[in-house]
Amino acid sequence: MDKIIDKRTAFLETAALPSAPALRLRPWGEADAPGLVEPGRDAALRRWTSMAVDDEAGAVDWVRTQRRGWEAGDRFAFAVLEPHEQGGAARLVGHVVLNGVAPGASSASVGYWTTAPARGRGVAPRALRALTAWAFATFAGGGLTRLELLHQVDNTASCRVAEKCGYELGAVLPASPPAYPLEGHVHVRTHGS
């Protein structure tokens, strides 16, 4: 069973499955920067996200941006980690984020990415489910009732992740080149669904 370990520090955990280890989600820290360089250079990740990290200095800047969101209270980004089989350091396998949280606002957005070795292993859906549960448990009292997930129409893997996590296709957005050269899907999940 997935659980929130501590709301104050926002450490989340997904249960291990017969075919996959548990996942741990926690806020990004500067010590994570070296581990972001390789994923940041991944062509697929660059195609589908705005994350572009070329070196460790860029990774430090990216992590600091994630930390500023926590400090501002409007963007909550989590590193997704998988424990090492022999008890060593956990391995970075992805990122999930709750964005656009505002007092009294009824909606916010979610996003995610996974490292190349983690793709196709169920990491994204498990991490997104944990983030979704945390978002509603933490912010529903302040009015949050709707989460949106946006992806480019040809990103079929993100479409599958959204569907697996109960995010229904709510709208198709028109292309808006150059930033969004193709149409986009908006998937929606409401509190209690």
C-alpha cells in the first residue's frame, strides 16, 4: 500500500510489487545534482519536457529552481528514487511535480519524467499515483479539487500513464508553435475519483 510517510517533510513511498521495488519520493536537494546530468542529456526527456541539463552547474540550477517552488509554496517537485538492491544509495529513476498550487484555487497541474532505464517498468504511474494522493490529502482542505496533466498528442506513453492513474482525457488543445508544435491532451483527475 502506498503511504505518506510525513506530510511536513513530504516523504512519500509506494509499496514494492512482486516485479518492482518500492519507490521513495522526496524533495530535491543539491546533493542530487550530479545524478541529473545523464538524464538531462537524454534526447527523449528533452523532447517531452522542458528539462535540459548539460552539466553539473546546470543541474544545480535546476535543483535550486525546484527548491524555490517549495519555498514559495506553489510548486512541489519530488525526486523519485528506487532503493539499491544491496542496501547502497538509492537510484534516481524520475521526477514528479505538483505545480500551480494557490490558496483557494480549485485546480493545479501535475507532471513527471522518468530516466531511460526506468521507462516501461511502471515507475511513472506509481509515482504519479503517490503524488496525486498527496496533493489531494494536503491541499483539498484549501479548495483543491482538480488536477490536470498536459502532454503533447504524440506522447502516447504519457497518455497511457494518465489513463492508468485515473486521469481522464478532458480536452484537446490546439498546437501553439514553436513551444507546442502539435496539439496537446489535457487529462483531468478530480478529488474523490
